[in-house]
Amino acid sequence: MKKHMLFAATAMFATSALADVTRHALPNNSTFPISRAVEVTPDTTLIFHSGMVPGPVNAEATKGSREYYGDTETQALNVFKRFEGSFKELGVDFGDVIKMQVFLVGDPAMDGKMDFGGFMKAYTKYFGTKEQPNKPARSAFQIAGLAGGPNMLIEIEMVIAKPE
């Protein structure tokens, strides 16, 4: 009886230690760097990371100016760098991201349209690369504005599956 209980406990522990993430590719061999869906096992620890906005890239510039924050690509790179620091503290990395929501403000330099291309230039340095091939499920939205004020063009939220 004790052997059966020990075996059952061992099997249960082994199952929980094998928490897995399955990333479902986009159809038709699409090379767009996102997953169609991401599946995690029930015993996976999920971290819902609050949205991050960019910090200044030129603190000498007038606060809130375009020079202060930069363009969409610069701001996205800034946000991803900020995530790197937070991820280090949480014990995760970009390969553990399973879901991302991106909020883009219309860029005045682009007649009020969001600069999705600028965002993608930054995004593809962190996701779907040879060094970090994992791609999250992702949504991107154009919004009217962010609480951070004028010329802040991006906020990103992420859900992370923390490895055990």
C-alpha cells in the first residue's frame, strides 16, 4: 500500500514538474512573428505583468516632447528594455511570454495613424529570432492616448508562463 501511495505521489510530482507551453503556429506557413494560440498546462504559474510605458530617451529635452520619448520604434525598444529588468527580478525572460497586448497611440508625424511598422522593428529583435524563437499570442490596438501624456506612443502588457 505504501509503495502505491509513493508511486502515485511521485507520478503526481513528475506531472507537475513537466508543465508545458505549446505554441500553435499561424496557418499557411505564415512567417509573421506571432502564435495563433498558446496553450499551457493547468499547473503552470502565470504572471500577468502590468503595462509598461517608455521612459525618456533624452531627459535633457522638454518633458513630454517627441525628443523626450522618441518615435514609436525607439519607445518600443525602451519598453522592451524596461521589461528585461523586471523579468530578471521575476526569474523569467522573453521566451516565457505567452500573450502580449500592445496599445499604440496615433503618431502625429504619421497623420495620426499608429506606427505599426516602427513597433514591429523593435518587436522582431525580441521575438521569433534565432536566439529567442518563441512567439506569443498578440493583439495590437490603436488608442486615443495614454495616461503618460503627449508624445507617449506605446504601452505593452504581457502574460508570462513561469518555468518551474
